[in-house]
Amino acid sequence: MPDTMTVTSQVLEPAADSSLGHLSVRQVNKIYDPHGVHVEALQDCSLEIPAGDFIAVVGPSGCGKSTLLNILAGFDNLTGGQVLLDDEPLATVDHPPRPGPDRVVVFQNGALFPWKTVLQNVVYGLLVQNRMTEPEANEMGMELLAKTGNLDRIAHSYPGQLSSGMQRRVEILRALINNPRILLLDEPFRAMDTVSKTTMHRHLLDIYDQYHKTVFFITHDLDEAIFLADTVVVMTTRPGTIKLRLDVDLPRPRTRETLTSHRFLELKQQAVNAVHEEAKKAFERGERELA
Amino acid sequence: MRHKLLQQRFGLMWLGYLVAIFAWYASVKWLPISSFQRLPDPLTVVIEWFNPDPDYGLSVFTVDYYLHIWYSTYRATASFLLAVILGVPLGIMMGWRARVNEYASALLSILRPIPPLAWVPVAILIFPGSEPAVIFVTFLVAFFATTMNTLLGVRSIDSDYFRAAECLGAKPVDILRDIIIPGALPSIFTGLQIAMGAAWFSLVAGEMIAAQYGLGFMILESYNLVQYPTIVIMMVTLGIVGYVSSALIRVVGNRLMRWREQAIGLAEN
Amino acid sequence: MGQAVSMPGKPSRWRRIKWRGAVSVITFFVLWHAAVVLKLAGFAELPTPIQTLATFFAEYLASPDYWGSWVVSFERVLYGFIIAQILGIPLGLLFGTSPKFRDMFFPVFELLRPIPPLAWVPVSILFWPTNESSIVFITFVGAFFVIVINVFDGVGSIQKEHLWLARSLGATRMTIFRRIMLPSVIPSIAVGMTLGIAITWNVVIAAEMIASDSGLGRMTWEGYVSSTPEVVLIGMISIGLAGYLSSLAVDWLESRMMPWRERR
């Protein structure tokens, strides 16, 4: 099992690429057994994610994308297969994964602690892992906030006073400051309107361009997936496995022009077809949301 | 415009008080119904209450008045604090760890339907003297209310907060301090206000049944000694003390949970 | 809930819950028994669980006086509770719908509310002609304040959109009241009833101990006065049972009032 503490004791630094955060998902199965009803969420799911890759996972509701994220994050264990992180076992049937600051999650409905200020939220991980003293952590936190769009001016506000866009940005920073090997984002912009979403994409891409962490991003929005990612993976309906893997060879940095480029539309066509096929299957089976 | 509206509401409030007091006075003095005529009227009560030399021995100027207030307040506070010290941790453990819940909830749900005041005779048998017995019964009520509300509070914390904290490297101690306690605090304080009210309720009954001194005791005693205005004085005093204690809790709660005010303030804007 | 999703392969939860719960309950009774037998402080005069059970079956199960006490207490609870609903629900609605009325009389209401119901005992005895009616009055007081507050809250939380929709569709005030407000406050009424019934039992028992010569509360108190502790315990358990049954009845009523609510 990778020793999460020593690896993440290194401080967050900008990087052109990354040597850490290589994920190997190998033939992962996940079977739920609530009330004796057998549910196969994932079946023989395999995926190689190179270090520093931005991967977006899309698929119909209930296809198991959140299940996969939960396993990677350490909230749940697989029932077959294994997951390796930088060539060391992260999750096997005998050794369940545990959540840790090398794989921090940004949640769908936002999980900033409402009773802590923005700054207190951002430095929470650093303090709780005893990585540095409070003044040091605060300094680092303020620096990061200032660097990422002058957010230092809201450092002492409470999350309840912020718009959801601001909250999401702070949450991403709260994850990032721990220098994780992987950033896991579970449909983080789902509940936002188009304009806010576009702004958030910009912010996220800025962060990616600067720090080049491996990003595992779940969404149901195909435009978003192709626009943001290097790799787009389409999952099948339950039991979930990889249906299609698209290499998004669009140049970085991504701009507004990228959205309407010829190549973008080609990629989108492939993805749409794949998702549509699966969605039809799911609909015909009358699936209810698993999540 | 807003100022005028507030003034109007303020005015209406006093009008309401006046109407109520007048209705009380009128029904006691002028209604030809004997039931009403046996009651003391507001004027007599007020005169007695603020009398330096009261006919029945109790007014704002007598020491005994404050003695009774002290006894009741001391009992209520003691039981309340005991209930908080035992109930909040138990509620937290029950809400957090399923095992604890499994052990405790069966036992609690058997004991809970028994009205706390039904414990009075047993309590008197077990405890040496009526003072501990009364405090025990009062404690019991507050304890159940506190535990249940704390439990609910912990359960209602969104599980994403727990997960986020775990990702960030929090250990169980950190989770207790940074997630569970702040997250459950609103429910805990609601429970504390309920517990305080319940404590007073129980206390008065306990005092009537089994105590010397105290507001509850005095209410019954005044009746037995045919000192009717004193009954009302004690009732009103009880209302005031009860209200103040709940208000105190609310104020403390609001100070501890400033982050809520600010969020709500934004919503109203 | 905060715990990680359960791992597959563990035995079903139901069996586990009953097992642990049973352990604590049994431990409780064992400790009780031990405390009496060992003559621990205060417990020396109490009967053991077994003695209590024996006395119950021998002397009380078949005794008409015993069941008579049940009836008497239940009647008081019923009358007080029902009258509280009849008077309290309209008052709550009035507070909720008429700002002028609320501004005038809610402060008076709030001033009276912190006074514990039992503090009304002497006033009640003075005022009401019969002992029975004075006890019912006190029972009433307990449940009354609770239901008013809950209904008042309920009116406040009616979604404005529902009201606006109705008005824009041309509904009269009467129609809005009957078709939107009343149904919307049913959940609050249910909560008020659930809380109210528990308070009512509490109050009845105490009122009986203080000021009556019949009922389960009286029976329990007399057990104490006559130094027959078994009676005290039997009384307590009976009261608990009676209270529990009343709560079940209110729950049933609730489920009839709100058929759309999920079973808990």
C-alpha cells in the first residue's frame, strides 16, 4: 500500500507535467447486495490513466461512474480485480482502499465546511495531517487563494456567503493544496448554469495547465468532457465497463474556438453515438438511478 | 416606512396585553359566574407582588421570594447541566457509531414512554431524600430530549462532509471535533431549549409532589394556605424564569453558530 | 450517516440489531435484580423484576379496580387532548393568517406558554367546579400550547408559490383557506399531536398524584404512601404502556391523515 503520508509531504508546486498519479484499473468488479438483491455495478472494468492525464468519464445514469470514483477515492471497495496507483496496489479485494490526501475529492453538491471560513477550509488538510504549523499553513493558503484569481479577499468569509461558483473554486483549492497525486471530481459543476460553468471550466483548466495533476472528472455533459479532457471514456450501462475510449487530441490551452472546431465536433459525434446507444439500452431496461 | 410598521406592531402588542389584562380583571370582578369570582384579580396580584410589606409574605421585597426562585433555579440548572454532560456525548456516540446505537436505543425506547413524573415515587424510594429525587426526575426528562436531538443532529449531517474530511486526512478525533460537533450543534441547541422547557415542567411537578421550597412547591402551598394572589405571583415568576433560561440558551447558541447568521443574512438579501 | 458503505458479505443487519439491543435490556434487568438482592443503597426496599411480575399477575391482572384506573386516566387524556386540538388548531390558524391578530395576541400567548401546565393546578381547582374538570383542564393546557405553536409554524411554511398560484387562478380567500392552507398544515398538526400526547400523559400522571383520588398516577402514588413498592413499579410500567399505546394510536391517526407519507 502506498504510504500516503511521505509522498504528499512535498509541497504543491507548479509543474509542466507529472510523474505521479498513474492509475491502473484492472478488471474491476463491484457487486452490491442490498436486501439480497444482486446488483452488478461494475464488471470487468479496465482503464489505464497515465500520470498527469485529464480524464473525463461519461455515461448514462447508473452506469457506475460514481462507483468507480468511490473506489478510487477509498470510500468503497471492489469485489474483484485491482487498482494500482503508481505501480503499487491501491485497492484489492483483501486490502480495501482508504481515503487519503493523495486522492482528494471535490463533491457534486459541494462539501465545504459551512462552519469554517474559506481560509480555514483551504488549510484544513494541511493542519489535520500535521504537515506544518498553523501560521505556515495560513500563509500558504492565502498565497494560493491570491494566486488563483484574487480569492484572498474572501478568505475570511463563510461558504454560505459565497456563490456556488466561488464555493466550487475554493473546494478545488482545498483539494489541490495537499499536493494530491490525483484530483477526483464528481460532477462538480452539475448544478450550475451555463455561464458559471464556462467560467469554472476556465478556472479548472488554468489550474490544470499550472500544476498538471492527474484529474479524474465525472460528468454527463459531453461538451464539458471533451472540452476539458485529454481522454474521454464512455461507460456502458449497468454492469458498467468501458465502452469507448477517445483520445482528445485538441491542442492546449483550450479556447472558445476549440468548442466549435471541426475536430471537436468529430469527437463529439463519436461520443454522442456511444452514449446514445447505452442510454437507449438503459431506458429500455427501465433502470432507476443507482447513485 | 419600516419604522412605522415596527411601531405599529409594537403598539399592537401592548394593546394585546392590555386587552388580556382587562379581560382578566373584568371577568373576575364583574362576571356573575362564581368560578371566575374565586380567582384573584390582576390589581390585587400586582399590589401584593410589589408590596414592601406583603399580606402573604412574598413579594419582590421579601427575601423568601428570592429563596424560592433560587431553589427552583438551582435544581433546574443542576439537572439540565447533568443532562447535557451525559446526553450530548451519548447522543453523539449513538449517531456516529452504529454499535453504540444498537446497544442503547433498545433500552432507551423502553424507558422513554414512561412519563418522567411516573418516576417520582420510585426515585423517592431509591434516592436518599426528596431533593435528589426531584433532581433525578428533572434530569431524566432533559436527558431524553438532549440525547434524541443530538442523535438526530449527528444523523442529519450530510455524509459528504465526512468523506471530504477523510480525504483530507482527518482522523476520528478530527472528525469529531471538526465535523460532528459543529454539524450537530444546531440540532443540539434546539434540543437544549426543549430540554430546558421540559426540565422546568418536570421540576414544578416534582416540587409540588415532593419538595420543600421552590416555585412549584410554593404554588401548591399558597393554595393550601388560601393565599391566592401569591399563586399567580409564583406562576408569573415561573413563566419569566423559564423564558429567560430558554432565551439564554438561544443566545449562547447563536454566538457559537455565527456562521449560520451570516449565511441566512445573505439569503434574506 | 458518515460511515463508508457496508462491505459485502456481512450478515444481515436485522439480526445484529436485535442481538445487541437485547443484551442491554437484559443487562438492565439483571442489574436491577442484583441491586435489590444485594441490598444496595436505596434499592433495598424495591421488589425484583420477578416479584413485580408475580404481584402483577396475582393481584392486578384480574382486578377491575386496576383496569378502572386505566379507563379513568385514559378518559382524562382523551378529553384534554381532543379539546386542545379543537381549540388549538383554529387558534394556530388564526395566528398564522391574520397579522393583526398575531401582533396583538401572540405576545400574550408567548407569556403564558413558559408556565408549566402543572403550575395551573391551584388556579384550575379554584376555577372549575368539579375535580374531574380541573384535571382535564390541566391536561388541556399541556397539549394546547404545543398544537398552537406547531400549527402556527405550519402556516408559516406553506410555500408562497402555492398561494400565489391559487390567487392567480382566481381563487377566493375561502377557497384558498380550505383547499391549500388546511391540507398544508396537516403535517404540522400531526407533529403537534405526537408531541402533545406525550406531554398530556406526563401531565395527567402528575395531576393525579397531586390532586386526585383515581387513575394510574394516583395508584402509583398510593403504592408509595402505603409502602407497597411493587404497586409503584406496576403503576410505572402500566403508565408507560398506556403512554406507548396512545402514541401508537396517534401514529395510526397520522398515517390516515397523511397517506402519502412514506412508512418510516
